[in-house]
Amino acid sequence: MKVALFIPCYVDQFYPKVGINTLQLLEKLGVEVHFPMQQTCCGQPMANSGCEQDSKEVYHHFTDTFADYDYVVTPSGSCTYHVRKHYDIIEQTPAVQKVRKSVYELVDFLENILKVDEIPVDFPHKVGLHLSCHGQRGLRQANASEITGDKNGQILTLLKKLRGIEITQLDRNDECCGFGGSFCISEEAVSARMGQDRIADHLRNGTQVLTGGDMSCLMHLEGIVRRQQAPIKVMHIAEILNGSQP
Amino acid sequence: MNHPALAEKFNSDYNRTTWHDETLWFVRQKRDRAIYPIPEFQELRQLASQIKDHTLSNLDTYLLEFEKNAQQNGVHVHWAADGDEHNRIVLDIISNAASVKGKTGPVRMVKSKSMLTEECHLNPFLQKNGIEVVDTDLGERIVQFRNEPPSHIVMPAIHLKKEDVGETFHQHLGTPKGEKDPQALTEAARQHLRQKFVEADVALTGVNFAVAETGSFVVCTNEGNADLGVNLAKVHIACMGMEKLIPKIEHLSVFIRLLARSATGQPVTTYTSHFTKPAKGKEMHIVIVDNGRTQQLGRADFRNSLKCIRCGACMNTCPVYRRSGGHSYDFTVPGPIGAILSPNIDLHKYSTLPFASTLCGSCSDVCPVKIDIHVQLYKWRQVVAKENELPLSKKWGMKGLAKMLAMPKVYDLGGKLARGALRVLPHGITHAQSLNPWAKARELPDAPSQSFKEWYSKNQKGKS
């Protein structure tokens, strides 16, 4: 099994520790991880802004970079969703088709490919889970409240295996945080308000550590936490599963 | 028209934004409680979607079948290519009606809720031509008094608090100043509207569903105002968008089960009224309107937006709509569905609407007829860019970003320089609100001294 690690551009630049924890976690689980150094980005920022034609060369760079691997694992539901869903505008060569199928969000990979069912980690904190919309509704990694009252999902399943953990019961289990890529700038007022409302929900219900599968949502929420000096520590799910403590 | 600017204005009243969000979220939760106990709800959505897809693919046939059957029932059928033609037809029907001809004094019309007539701007047109028009849906009447458009397609006055309604009724209906008791205000509206119903010459309704095989149509209301109007006036005009058809009466049950649950969390609307033929001595007219629908039907990526049954669930669930209000969309149909319908009408005017979304996908999951709304928002964004309607800063910024991200060395260097700058520049500069909208309410992440790639090449070299 030849596994490549894809570290999204903004994680590479701003959250190297998330990349390091992802790498260490996979290695702990016995995976031999390759990291192609020429990787950059999946192309989503431009495409969501309406410029997917400009993104084509980034798509080609991505598929060229990762064509030789059985799995491309990334700590991001959003980037995974983008490659799977929106790489349909370039020619569907066998290599492109293969990459689109082999890209996996980290937790999905842990549960469905590695079949991890034990996480030997103590995490005695009250943890609030932020479901990223692309992971939840895009990749269907968690049930959506529009469809069912059952809140099960992949990240929650793994989190519940940690020793000593308590999960926050939120008033709104799966409302969007308001990041939305360039939306966070072009619709600043609504974006900020959505984030503030998510943080208020977590504070009201006692979250000590806020986590999730997408660092982009968490970057936006952390920006609000820090501005408000709220008593919440933000950690990516890879950090928690790898045994990091707040 | 600029959604971000109107949304920012809406958000400047923090508490009112909270109230608006919570009010609509309450409706969304009511909808959840109504659908969770129904095991076949997802199957119903699938069925409804398929029925609508089939109907849209055979719309020409079903429209003609409907016309033929309606005419056999003694109903007059009219066709309008656009809003102007629709308005002229309605005026002609009123002017030529036997019961109106030769009448001295004002001609009076009562209307139940119809988003189509809002879309066609019928009210001002008729008023200009001397017809008294009274909206009889309570929410519609409130916004009509205030000379505002509806802010929601199911709850037209949802942007108003009871205090606002009290003030409006004080001005227009003479209720005591400061009266805000909902029951007292409703009673005042009821007495006012009773008079209007009794006096009306013509009743206009919308159409929720038109059934091709029977030539009949269905109007759903909670207030019974459509029925009251239609049964008292001599002339009934029903205005429908051409996409309102379903093939058979047996299909209706699927939609009736979905509509009210999705809209307000009710099992069914209080009144579900079927109209087939005029009563003795009365006239019944149906006006079938295109107004851009054929054009949308011709757009492969966007045609299934015509499946919409106007339940408003996508508005109630949309975190952006709840925090920006219906008026921020400046289109008859606001919210996510409005943001995919409006660019078909005027791409330039509505170019910011496909971007008034985080693409969270909640709208698509809540939609009772499974319109892939967030996918169409994404696709409209591509059209906006292609038609050169993006702001120039975004257009060129994205081109530059794409170039950089296709060249690893440039990306690595660019990232290093940007982080370096963030590390040395003072907080007052990096977080200057005039330069950096992010910083108005958020801190930037700390820029680390090394990227993951830099860490990797130092610590893990030789591994890949």
C-alpha cells in the first residue's frame, strides 16, 4: 500500500503542527507515508470564487504529483471533497480518475481503510466537535440534521474511543461556521457573525477543546476565539488522535 | 445591488440579527420535528424529484393537456410570455368581466399570496389602472401597508416584530398606539379584511399545483383567505408559473405531504383547496406565465431549479439568509433558491447572489424536491466569472494565485515571504481593518517560522 500525504496549502503555511501530527499518527499506525515535495494546493480557493478555469493548471499539478499512489491522505474533508467532486472539468485520463478515487480524508482513511477501532489516548476534556460542511454533507462523513435526528458520524465515533473524553451537546449540531473560503472576506459581516454564533454555542455548552476535521473552519473559529479571548483551545482532530494535549 | 453591503447593514443591528436568526431557526426545528418521525420522508423527496424531472422533460405535452382539460371544464386559459403580458391579461380579464362591466365606482380585487404576481409587479400596474388591490394573506397585507416587498416567500413579514406590525396597524387601521398583542392585531386585520372580501369584484389566487390530467389546480393556504375571496367574488383569476404542473392527481399526495412539513413543520396546510370549474354564474381564468422559465429550462446546469415548490425551507435553514434577511437579496424569491433563479433573469444585477453562500449544502439537503442548490450556486459562480461580472480584484487575484499554486518553488517562496512579513509587521498593520476585512472580528493565525514542508525537509529527508 503506497500512501502519500497531502498537506493543504494553508495548513502547510500556518499549521505545520497539524501536518506533523497527521504524519506521526499515520506512522504510528504502521503506514509508510510518502510526502511529495512538489505538492501545493488542490485548487479549491480559485474554483469556489468562480475561477475554476484558472484552477485547471493546479488540478493538473495535483494529479501529476499524486498519480503514483494507492492512497492520498489529507487532514481535510474540504480538499478531499474538491478533488473528488470538482476535478470533472479536466480530461478524465486514467491517472486523473485514479487520483480522484484515491484521495481520502484522514479520519475516513483511518476508519474505512486502516479499520482503526482503538485509540489508546487519554483526553480528559470536554470536546466540542465542529463538523465541516464539506466533510459532513459533501463526503457524508456524518449524518446531516436536515435528514435525520441521529447525530452519528466518523469523527464522533473515533472521538468517543478516547479515554476520559466528554463530548459537548450543542444547540445546533451542524450549522456552518461561516468560513466559506473567499466568503470570509467578501461577506465579512455574515461570515463573522456565523462564527461568533458557533463559538457562543460552544461556550454556552461548556466546550474546552474545539476540534474538527478541517483546519480552515477551525482557523476562522480560532480567529474569533482569540479576538474574544474565549476560554477555548482549538485543535485539529489529527492532533488529538496523535496524543497531543491542549 | 450588492448582497454583502445590504447584509452588512442588516448585521449592524446585532440583537435584531439574533432575533431574526432564532425566529427562522425555530421554523427549521419545527420542520425537523415534523419529518423525523416519517420513515419514508427521503423516499418521498426522491419521488417528488423524479415526478418533477419527468414533468419538466415533457412540459410542452403536459401544458397542452392541462389547457385542453381546463377548457373542457369551462375555465378560460391565457398564456403570458412575460410579466408585462401577464399584467395586461389580468387587467383585460377584469375589464371585460360581465360582472365588472358598467360598474360604477371602484373595481375591487382581493388577492391571496402569489409570488408570481410579486415577480410580475402586478399590484402597482393594476393600481395605476384604477383597480383597488388588497392582499389578503396577513403577512402580505402587512408588507403591502408598508410598501415593502415580502422578505420570505412563505412568511412575507418575517422580518418584522410585533411592535413593527402594531405601529403599521396604528397608522393604517387605527389600532391604539403601542398595541402589540398578536391576537388584538390579528383581530383588527380580520375585521378590516372581512369588509374587503365582501366588497370584492375579483379574487386572484396563486397556484401551488396544477394537474394536467384533470385541468384542475390546488391552492394551499393557512388562513383560508383564498377560499373566502374566490367564493365571494364573481371572477376568479389564478396565476401560475408554467412549472407548477404535475401530471396526475395521484402525484399530488406526494407533494402535499412534503410541502407544509418542509415549509412550516405542519403536517398539511389548514386549507388545501381544489379548483376545477367555475360555479354557476361565475368566471374562472388561469394565466400561465413563462417570464424566463423557458430560458432556465434550456440551461442544462440550472433547469432543475424549476422543480421548486416554493416551500421556503432553504431560506429557513440557510445560515446566511437567517443573518442577512430576505431584503438583502433584492429579488422576489430570496435565499438560496433565489440566488440560483435570479441570475437567469439578470446576471449583472444579481451577480453577488451566487456568492452569498458558504456552499454548506444545507439547502440541498433540506429541499423537498432535491434541487442541488449548492451545486448550482457553484456553477453560477463559474458563469459570473466567465461573463466577466467578478470584481476585478478577485478576477486578477485568483489568476495570480492559480499561477503561483501551479509552480511549487514560487509557492514555497511566496509562502515564506508572506509568513516572514506577518511575523515582523506590527499587529496594527496586519490587523488594520481598512486593509484586512478578516481582522474586523478575527485574529489572524500566528505565522510559524517554518512551514510543514520546511520542517519535513529538515527532519524527514530521504523518506519520499
